[in-house]
Amino acid sequence: MAVRRLPALLLCLTTAFASAAAAAETGLPLTLAECFALALKRSEEIAISGERLEETSGRFLQALGTVLPDVSFVSTDKRQDGTGATAFTLKHIPERRFTFTQPLFTGFKEFAALASARAERRGRLHEKARAEQLLFVDVADAFYLLTEQRRDLFALETIRTTLLARIEELEDRRRLGRSRASEVASVEAQLRRVEAEIEQVRSAETTARQLLEFLTGLPRLEDVADQEIPLGELAPEGAHVSKAAARPDVRAAEEAWRLAQHEVSVARADYWPDVDLEGNWYAERVGNTKDVEWDVLLTVDVPLFQGGSAKGAVRSAASRARQAQLRFEQTRRAAELDIRDRYALLQAAIARARALDQAWQAAEENYRLQVEDYRLSLVNILDVLQTLRDLEDARREVIRADYELKRFYWQLLVATGELPHDAL
């Protein structure tokens, strides 16, 4: 995400946070965007990133201060054991002066330090943006895990209702002598298994809800609104991989490389002379210099021998710059690999979801036909139960595939470096 997109992002998140606050107060279901806005407000990691950004702003001001002049007022009062007969033996020697100090030349160290501070600030901005993106992945995973468990729970409740209806039907048939007691027992056994799965899913739903409450900071999350993804035609893999260079963590590594390069320039400045200008304007003086109102001092400090310290500093800074370059290249290649992995997972999830949806439809038709054949006494209850279990498994597989597809979709967008506030 480019830094220039921050105002649009802040506007989007501000709107989402206001909507989330209103929804939380009224008990309305929260959307994914609202949960993300609450998580951004709550996250300590994002707050730490913001403080790091503030820290770099302070360092930029420090670097700027080395270029600008220093102005100070100095007041001294000297008392000595003297007779006071001459200017050299005064008992009290007061002095009041304004001092102006301006560095004229330090080997361009100040400009390199300013450029270094700018690069560090840009890097912190990108790091914060990436932290927000990774937080979004966590929120999306928890959000869809919660909705998946609730939808799975609804599917199991539907199956439980169906089994209860089968039991009631079998009881009527048993009283008429058309069904055996063992058939009723078989359906009841399957009913108990479904009830056990319901309790397991309820436990998983509670865990997912608590995780989302932890991320959003809400004391009690009542409900979330299931949200479809704007998945259209999937672009070619190369179009996604080409976005790796603009991913915030890659941009942050690039800025770290620039920062290290500027540090080399700062180290090389020790080879150059320092030229400083200092001026004083005296408001009060006594003795022989009482008639001198101002003076100017030009200082030129030429380094002749430093025992190899400057050379060592340059070599160390150059080595750190090369390391930063290697880390940047490694981060970029890792980003490209991450995008390819997420793309492959999403592509497979799309194909799997389509196949499972067709399998679910076929299982529904098969179950309907089996029930009709059972009522005509063409099949026994065990065949119907097996068909019902196949239908149950197919429906739950469709649910899992659907939410897996949604999670992989958002993960791919974040892998390409896009915080999906526009899509939200």
C-alpha cells in the first residue's frame, strides 16, 4: 500500500469504527470491516507501530537541528580575590552575551542524516501499514471461523430435526408393524452422534467468538453479519506477483537499505574538515573588553590522523548497507513466493468449492429419492441413514470450503500488499 493511500484508508476506517460503535451499542450484527476497525483501535501492536513512527519524527527533528543555527543567552558572574585597582584585579566580573553558532561545513553529514531520518520514517510508515494488513488477516480468519461454526451448527441442527422426524415416522410405522425396533434404535444412535457433534461445534464456536472478542476489544460479541467476497474472474498469477515490490514490508526493507546507505555517507563525513562559525553579541562586559560589543570566531578543524577510526566506521557502515540490501532482496523474493502460494491455495479452493457444491446437490437428490423409495418399502432404513450421513458430510464440506475460500481470498489480497478497505 502506497503511503499516499493513507488518507483514504483513515477515512474508511473512521467510518467503519463509527458504524461498529453504533452496532455494538444497538446489538446489531457486526460486519468484517467494523470488526477490523475495532481491532485497529484495540491492537497494542498497531499502537506500538504508531509510537515508533513518532520516535522517528523526533529523530528527524534532531537531524534538522544540526543544520539550523543555535542561539543562546549566556550570563556569567565571576568573583575573585582582587583589589579592584585594575581591570585584571576586579572583584566582580559580570558578562551577558547572546551567542550564535552555525555549522558551515561538516562533510555533508547533516544532509545525509536528514535523508536517513526521512528514509527511516518512510520505513516505519510501511511497517505500520504491514502490521495493519496482518492484523486484518487475523480478524478475517477469526470472523469467518465464527460464521463457519455458526453455519455448521445450523446445518447440524437441521440434520437433528430431520432425524427426529425420521424417528417419529419410524415409531408410527413400528406401531403398524411395518418397521422394526432395531431401525428406531439405529436412527436414535445416529441422532446421539449428531448431538455430540453439535456440542463440539458449540465449543469451537465459543472459542472463535472469544478470539474475535479479544481482537476487537468487545466484552461480549453478540452476532456478526456473514459477508460475501467480491470474487470475480481471478487475474493471472503474474499480475499478482508483480505487486510484490509495492508490498509494505518490501518497501520497508528497501527504506532500511536506503537508511544504511545514508549511514555510509555519515561515516565518510569524518574524513572532511569541520567548519563552524560562532558569533557573540555582548549586552554587558567590564574590564578591558567593556567597549567590545561583538566578536566572530571561524573554526576550521581538519582531521589529519584518527588512528583508523574513520576508516573502520566507513567499512562497518558499508557492510551494514550490503546486509540491508541482501535483506531487501530476500524480503522481496519471500513476498513473491508468498503471493504464489496464496494464489495456488485460492485457485484450488475455488475448484474445490465448485466440486463440493455439485456433490452436495447430488447428495440432496439422492437423499430425496432414498426417502421416497423407503416409503414405498423399496429400501430399508439403513440405506436412508447412510444417504443422510452422506448428505450431512457433503453439506458440512461445502460450508468449510466456502469459508476456506473466503479466507484465502483476503489472504491473497494482503499477500499482494493491498489492505482491502475498498473491497470492504
